[in-house]
Amino acid sequence: MTSKVTQEELDILLQLDSQNNELNHHYDLAFGCHKINTFYKSLHELQQDVEKVIPGQIEVIGKNNQFQGISTVHKTPTMSMLAHSHDALEIRREATPGNFSLMFPIQGSVKYKVDKRNLNADAYRTAVFLTGMPRTAIMSKISEVMIPLDISRLKITFEALFGIDSNKIIDLSVDQEINLQGRGLVISKVLNTYFSLIDLSEDGINCLGIYDIDDVFYRSLAFSMTSSAVLPQAERIELPLLSMICEYLEQLPPGPIDIVAVCNKFNRSLHSINESFLKYYGQNIYSWIGSLRSRYSFSAKADSSTRCNTF
């Protein structure tokens, strides 16, 4: 005997089928496919969504009666990201001074025209650093992530990494491509790891807070934007000072470590400290800290086991 499908169940099935068709019409999102916020039905809906994450009025040009897209937003107290996939279109944006962002393509491509210069964002090849200058973006069918940037934090990160003013290494007032190969492979891998963590944290756990990924993101972005040809020489750090840095790190409580604060405390660049760790200990500072935390964790478990056995 077969059970009848109610009208309510039929409506749900039709809705799911419609959503699946829309999903199949596009590329996958970088993250959040399991909790899509928006199924775009018009260019106006897309415009509103983008303006929420990257403030400033935009003009969207495309086939409104046929337009479709999907989107999801991930926000934390320190960082936000818009992942979306949609049909080919053109976006024109007026000047929004100080409105810095990173456009990271997952699939498809975008051709930007900024101040008579052409910049390309191509999946697996290039991302684009945007400063808020007037621009036109001609997009193919695409899946991308837009990330607003705290430019003050990026500049501080440059200074901590390399020990000199960011202006002496790179001009952050100019829109520019970031090669996702070579040095730029670092930011690509960091972002892909972060996207995976978002998808693994359906219970609402703040991945950025736990893994300190916002700090890793800014360090990786600064590193990826810097040409090896203009990197400053690492300042030499003698072993006694390096030992003092290690002792300080060993005394810090469990949890994320503010590397920038450590650099400032000892008046050395992260570049110099890292080079010294590699020279004397055969591993970078992050690996050394990871090993340290692993030892602490093992010791804590051993102590707990010993205490339990005495009862």
C-alpha cells in the first residue's frame, strides 16, 4: 500500500527541486553551500547584497529577466566575506575612498578597468587588491569571494613582518593584481583552508577566534603582495636574544599568540625573527610555537593521568 504525498510535502519537494536547478545553473560557492542566504532573482538583489559587504553605490548591467545567482555571507567581529556565484554581468562603481577589498576568484574571471589600467582576476591565477577607486568590472559566469580589508591592520602587518614602513615596499594606494602562483600561493592556500573551516563549523563556532586565522590572513596577504626582489634583508639576531624570545613565548598562557606584539616587544621584525628560528632551530617560529603547544598539551594530559591514578 502506497502512502499519498500531501500538498505541503509536494510544495516542499518542488521548492527543493527549484533550488537545486538554480544551484546547478551556477558554479559552487567557495563556502556555505549548505546554508545559502540568497537565491538571486534580479540584478537589484545582487546589488543590495554586494553593497552590504563592500559599501558604496554600484550600477549592475546584465539581463535582468534571465538573471540568476546564489550567495552567502560569513561575518565575525573582525572580518567578513561574501561568497557568490552568478551569471555574466558588468558592474560599475563610483569612487569610495578608503574602501579597500580583496576580490578572490574561485571559478571564472573578471576584467577590471581602473584609472585606464586593466587588471584581471582569474581563478587559480590572480586575485585583485582594490582601493576604492572608480572601476568597471566585466564578469564571466563566476564564483568569487569579496573580502573587505582593514588597511591600517595590513600596514601594521607589513611593518611587523619586514621591520620597515610598508610604503618602502609596496604602494597600497594603487589597485593591483596578486599572482596566486609563486609567493601568492600562500594567500590562496590560507583562504581555501579558511573556507573549509567555515563549512566544518555548522554549529556556529567562530573559526577565526579559535584558529586566529584573521592574523594569518593578513600576514599571508602582505607576504603574497610583496615581491621577493624588494624584500629587506633580515636583521641579524644573536642567539642570546633569540633565547629570550623563546623564554617569553614559553611563559605566555594557552591561546592565540599576537606575533605583532612579540615583534614590538623585542623591537625586531617578524622577518628577522623567523629567519633566526630557521637558522638556529631548523623551523620557522610558527612551527616552533606549534611544537611548544603540543608539548604543553602532552604534559597536561600526563599530569592529569598521574593525578587520577593516585586516587
